[in-house]
Amino acid sequence: MSAPADRRGWTPLWFGAPAVLGLGLFVVLPFVMALILTFTDQRLVSPAPGAFVGLRNYDRLLSVSALVQNPVRDGVPVYARVRSVTRTKRAYLGYRPLAGFGLGRRRVTILAKDPAFLKALGNTFAFAVMVVPLQCGVALGLALLVNAGLRGQTVFRAVYFSPVVMSMVIVSVVWAFLFDRDLGLINQALGALSCGLIKPIDWLGNPSTAMPAIVIMSAWQGAGFQMLILLAGLQGISRELYDAARIDGASPWQCFWHITVPGLRHTIGFVLVVTTIAALGLFTQVDVMTGGGPRGATATVMFEAVQHGVREGNIAYGATISVVYFALITILILIQQLMQRRRVGEAA
Amino acid sequence: MRAQYHTVALLLCSGLLAACHAAFVPNDRADLILWKNQAGLDEEAETTSLINRFNASQAKWRVVAQSLPQGGYDQSVVAASLAGRMPCVLAVDSPMVASYAWAGHLRPLDGYVPARTLARVSPATIGAFAGKVYAVGQFDAALALYARRSVLARMHARIPTLDRPWTQAEFQALLERLKASGGYRYPLDLETRDDKASWWTYAFSPMLESFGGDVIDRRTMTSAEGALNGAAAQRFGAWFQGLFAKGLADRQEPDDNAFVDGRAAIVYTGDWWADAYRTSAGNDLLILPPPDFGTGVVIGGGSWQWAISTSCAHPDGAGAFITFMLQDRQIADMSDATGDVPVTEGAAAASRDFGPHGKSRIFYDLMRRFARPRPATPAFPAIATAFTTAMRDIMDGKDVHDALDDATDDIDGTIADHHGYATAGGR
Amino acid sequence: MTPAQRHTIPLRLALYAMMAVLAAIFLFPFLFMLASSFKGNDAIFADGATLRAVLPVGDLTTANYAHAFARGHIGHYFINSLVITVTTVALGLLVNSLAAFALARLAWRGKGAVLTLLVILLVVPFEAISVPLMVLVAKLPGVMFGVDGLVLTRSWLDTLYVQIVPFVANAFSIFLFYQFFRDIPKDFDEAAYVDGATPLQVYAHVIVPASLPVFATVTILQALAMWNQYLWPLITVPGEAARPLMIGMEQFFGARRTAWGEVMAYAALITVPVLIAFIFFQRWFVRSVVGSGVKG
């Protein structure tokens, strides 16, 4: 269907110009500056602009290697300390152990120049995988509840939304209390509910429970945000569709599955994308609750970026982390878009 | 129509008034912009009255203060220097003095603050780099152990004094007895709840030094090898790890109140808690020196200090302000208002609580005798981050030698990246 | 029959019960904050381990609130935050919805690429660009009200507009508008064009009235983001003249002993108005949707 002449041509430009200007100047430009920064050794407090160092920052961030060691003596396998090798042999200078495993009589250690970053990368993806279904599921449930037409639902909406409004500092103080092993209410409640079977868990001090604790707190804090977006989507589904279905004798479950879900398709998709992106950029919760610990178990990519960039003053390295993170996500998005287009192409 | 006339008349009058005002207000004072960190409302109030007193005491300059949150302080300074809007006088956290000086943001105090004034001040509160003095503090802080007399008596423990502090063995034995007695969740509170690098470095690098190690080899200031990962440091790391492994200290207390609540018997923290503990424990409170782990008691030295920026148009005014601030009377007033430790003997004598028989005298003595400043090097942010990461990992069970090696490598790498900061040194 | 009337009584009770349990879980820290704002430091920690934490019991005092007003300059910071929030949101609604309209409703080449670019921009976390952006605004020429009127300055630092202008254009808002606009049937547009309307008129008279829910949503979300802004003003607004609320809260953390009671009082003063505004704003949001009757 052909559009009138003035729907094409320059009109879109005028409509989009202010946004393009704003985004270009205040998002794209600083990002490009950050990109340039990654090729220097610029520090936050320093007498001169950083010197050009080429790919040194990327090398320090991403290099991996491996070390194969034979046992020091026969009998019980004992190996030389990995660091005594990496700190003395030229080929391994700058590397640290990331993970190790046995291969026959030999020990293989995977080395990386920045194992903390690689670990943070893993943590970040694990976090996203855990929090996105939880947060979006809860948000959908809440949105359905407060859209059911019950009286007082506007107050409930505000209640479910209140964590989003609260300052992160206060939220983390409260949750740190809740998660405390001996004094926290969560352990007390778990103990009471299980009649003492569940022993107190050191939520934030145990590497295996620290990330789940952050997941729970993040989902709790963010659910209200997604709930609001899903509500907007729900409001957009015509009531008449539901009325017609009910006249035809459809059950609530059928209504949900055949009217609500398809009507929310775009909104749910949007919520999933946005929650995933926010999850991958997780910073404040980790910074305030655990400081990346214990032993890097909760460190995320952006946490590492801020630690190195701002706290340590190494803004070039921090920018490198941000750029690599951004590149990874962009590649994922592009792959997803390509797959979607191909699917649409195949369907056509 | 009338409305228009009214508006025009109003505008004309206000214009005239503004012009007259500008003409009559005497504006012969030079404005000195001052930046300080926010450190609590008491200190704010006292600094404001200090500034008012200075402004009233002379007619050449007027100090105008701005108070910034500590969280973004460094970045605000950098932003201001980029924009050419640096303040004239600025407060600098003592370990950052070397960084700012190296970056060219500060000018030496030489010539603006008399040498004899600086000589009166406790050495730990002078911020020097590469042989020049760039900053001086009006007050300092002191770390101590707090305990209850009744508890020590029950444990048959000796009460340590400044001349005879606890040895490592005594301290360890006491903690283990306290734990065994069953009355304490974690007998020792090390305030590890605060995970900021500034606290960990300030609180625990002195212990490292008491063991015989250091965060950097201060003779060369270019490497931490041997100091941070040598035998002494490894002994420190092992002892530190043992505290948590044996349940003598909690990796993260839920709040700051362990000592007040009686969940901890001994707490290692600074003078800023003294009032709260006095209220809670009354006469039962003991303020004790930290243990001597081998080479003598060491506590952290240097709090926020005052410096003059390079771009200040009136450095003599800034110098006059700093000199004014270092008068014994001004220091004493600040100490009385905030409880911070005064930096000169005269001020201590003039103050309410730090005089020879004052209730907080011990903090002054601790500071004078045992305070050692953190190393004056632009690499300090890297040192602090590396040390804190290593200690937190050690607390959580990482191999001590590995953790210390990693920290050493990080520090050495940073220094090497900057070719030793050209001017190595600054004792 | 209204939706509410359709539910049977047992179902309604079950739903209410569920909502109440969830409400307790979600309301917990808010109640903690409120209760603590009336207590002193010691009381807060003493009660912290029990349910008393959320109950205003024990020695209650309004001293914290008095301090927040007297020593906290909260009135001044409140006005700053209000100006920043209202301006950014108002400008943002216009700028971002226009851009989304161009994406959703106008035909031009390269739309797919721009859309992908938009999603990619969503990925850029603020911490990644905060330092370069700071360097940028430190050197951008700006204006200021000086002693003699409008004065040209060499940087944007320490102003209200440095907290507004970089945030008007917002990829997230554009995306949200775009998704919503896509779902509006094109028939209305076509009808308008047939009647000779310009794209701007279609935007103003067809799309906007049909999109009030998403306008409301974007308003709420953007307003919240601007109200809670912390990192950016921390590094670009050292002075107190243009300081917003969240930075104001820092003054209670300063030293080494945090004045938790005052922090809670200050936080309550920041949070409660937002929630009240949210409740009122919601009523408008729901009523407008019910009244618009667009879909179907």
C-alpha cells in the first residue's frame, strides 16, 4: 500500500531528530570515547592524557593459556605451586590459575590473565538465567492479580511497586538483616516451617548461596517495574474479547491461554528483553550487598568494570571491560535478530 | 495597558535596585572556594563556624565552603580540574594526597603555611610526596581495642597498657578462651561488615606492619615483593584467616552493634565509637592498644587533610586559612565538637577530652606513638584495592600465599605501568 | 457484567489472600524504613532481628524528621529533584514518542537497522559511559545565572540542566512507545490520511489518544529514574545549589557512624511522596484506558 508522499522522505527525520541528537551526543559519543580509551593507559587521577598502548588492555583482560605439569616426584602426585611457575617463567608471566583438572598423572591448569573477569562473566550469565524467569514470572502473576478487577487493587499496585521506589541502600540494609545466618528472619522462618530440619544458611557468606540470595533480592526489587509494563499491555487487550469468550463458555484457563497470552506477546517479549539486559548489567545490588564476594562468587561484569575503572582509578581497563561486555551482548542480539529474520523468511 | 505599565515599572525598579546594590556592597574581599568531604553533621557545623571565625578575623579573604559526599569525591575533583573549576582549598583523604600531587592538582604548602606550624603537627598527619609537603590535617583518628573490664576479669586476662600491649599469643589465647566460654557469638568484631577498601587498608595494613610486613617496600616504593608476600606477611595472613576459620570473628556482622549488644567481647575500631560505647558500658569500658604482633604496635595514621590547588588564584589566602585552622584553639574546638583526635600537643591540652587527664587522652597517645601513615604513592588506589581483595579472599578461605602473591603482582604491575611514577619516594 | 462481579466469592477470597501475603513480602522493607524513622540508632539495631523491626513500637521520636528538615536542606533538594524530574519527563515524552512514531508508523529505509541499533543502545550500562560523559560535559560550553545576568561558562558542571539534558532522549522509552504503537491498528491512521491529515496530525490526534497507558507508564518509569538519580549528580554536581535529593541523603553517611534513624526519616520523606503520586497517577491511567475504548 503506497503512502502519501509526505509520509516518506524527510518527515521521519524531523520526528526522530531530537532523539537522535540526544542519544548520539550523550550515549553514542561517550561510548566511542570509552572505546578510544581502551587503547590507552589513562588513569582517573593523572598528570597527562594516557599514552597509546594498543591492544594491551584487551590482552590483559582476555588472554587465556594452559599449564601442564608433571608430578614433582613419583608416588603420591604432588605438583609445584602454579604461581611459582607463572611468576618466574617468561611464557607464563602475568597469568593466574582459573581452574584445574587432572589428566592421567598430569595436572592441567587453565590460566587467564584476568580470571576474576572470566569468573564475573560466568556469574553474570548465571545470574541472568536465574533472575529473568523468576522476576518476569512473578511480575506476570502480580500484573494478573492487580488487573483482576478486585477492589483496592490500586493500593496493592502501589504496594508491589514500592520496592522499585526505595533507595538501594535501605533495601540492602534490610535484606542483609534478613539474610543473616543467626539473626535473620529468613533462616528463622525456614527453620520454623521445616520444624528445625533446615539448618541456618550463611546466605551471603557461602559462595554457593550468595548468588541465589542476590537473585531473590533482585527479583523482589524489580518485579514491580515489569509488573507495570505488563499491566499496560494487559489494559490494551479488549474486554470484548473476554466477554465473547465467556459467552461461548470458555474457562478462565482457556481465556488466559488463548486471549491474554497472545495479546501480551509483544509486551512479554519486551519485558524479557529488558529484564535480561538489566540483569546482565547488574551492579548496585552486588556492590552494596556483597562487594563481589565471597571470593568473587557474586562479582558481575559491571562490578569488575567499576572496581577497576573508578575505585582503582584504572579507567582505561574499566572501559575495556565495558566494551567487551557490550560487544558480547551485541553479538548475541545480532544472532537472535538474524535467527528471527530467517524464521520469518522461512515462514513467508 | 495598565498591566503592561506595571510590569515595565517593576522591571525598571528591580534593575535599578540591583545596580545600586552592586555598587554599594563592598566587594574587596577575594573569594576562596573550599571543598570538603561530608563527614557527618557535627563536623559540618563545626567547620562552618571555623570558616566564619576565619572570615571574621581578617578582611582580605572570604572562604566559601562546599560540602561534597565522599562517594564521588575523586571524580568530582577530576571533573572540576577538567572544567577549570577547581576549588582553592580542598580536603583530600591522606592516602590520595600523593595521587593528586603527582597529577599536578596540588601545590606545595611551602611558603604558604609556615614551617614552624607544620613542625608542631604530628608527623602522621602531614601529607608529603616526593620530598614536598602538600597537605596537612587538622585532626586525626586512632584505632583501638574496646573491651569490658568485667569480661577481662572473668577471663583472668591482663589489662594491656601502651607500654605493655598484648602479644599475639596473649591476644589469641584470650580470644579462644572467650569463644570456649560460650558467651559470645564471635568474640572479636573487626568491623569487616564495611567492605570498602579505605577501611580494610586503614584497619588491617597496620596489623600487617606489626607482623613485620608492609603493603609496599617503602625503601624503593616501586615494588611490594617481599613486603606483601614475604614470610611476615604470610604469618599475618595465616593468623587473619585463622580468626574466621576458628569462629573468633564474623565475616559479616549484621550490624555495627555487636559490642553494645554483647555479641562480641572485643571490638577493633576507631575513636569515633568511643561515645557510644561509653554510654553503653559506662565505667566498665576499657580502651586498649591493639596487640603487638612482633615489631611493635602500629595503627593507621592520617585522616582527611587540607591542600591548596595549583589553580588557586590566591594561594596566600589559602595558606592563611590553613595556618589559621592549625592554631591550637581551632584544633581544640574541632576536637571538642566532633571527638576527632587533635594533632598538636597544645591543642590536646586545650581541648576538653584530650588533655593529660582527659577521657579520650588514650587516643591522642595512641596516635602520637603508634600511628604510621599509609604509603605516599600515586599507586595507592591500586594498593588499597589489591590489599583489600587479598584480605577478603583470605578471610573467605583462599590460600594465603596465593592471595598475597596476586596482590603483589597487581601492585607491581600498576607501578611498572607508570614507570615507577618518575619520582619514586616520598617518605 | 464487570470483571469483579464475574468472580465467585471463594475465588475472590483466595485472590485477596494471595494479594495480602504478597503484599506483606513486598511491603516489609518499606515498613522497616517507616518504623525505623521514628526510632533512635540503638533501637533500630536492637529491634532489627525480630518482627519489631517493622513495627513502630518502643521509644518513638520525631527527632529524626526534625533533623532531616533542619539540618538536611531537604526542602531545597526536593525542589531541585522536582524540577529535574518534571522537565526531563515532559521533554522526554515528546521527544521519545515522536521518534517511536517515526519508527512504527512512517516508511523509510533502514528501519530494521535503526531498530537493532536501538536495542543495542539499551545494552550500554550507565557505568560504562559515566566517566567519558563527565569529561564531555565538563568541557561543553554552558550558561549560568551570574551576578550580572546570563553568563557563558566553560562547562555544564554544577547545574540543573546537566542532570536533565543528557537524559531526555532515552532508548528504553522509545522502545516502549514503539512496542505499543505497533499494536495500534493501522486503520485509524489510514482513515486520517485519507482525510488529508499530515503525519504530525496523525500523531497528535490518532496515536497519542490511543496510547495513554504507555504514556502513563513511561512517565512513571522515567520519573522514577530521574527522581532516584544518584551516580551522575554525585560526580557532576559538587555544589549544593543544584543538588538533588538522593545526594542529599549522603550527608547522613559521611563520617564513620551512620545516623540510621535520620537516614530512614530522609528516605521516608523521599519515598512516600512518590508512592502517593503513583497511586493518584494510577487512577488517571486506569480511568483513561477504560474511557478510550480503542481496541476491538
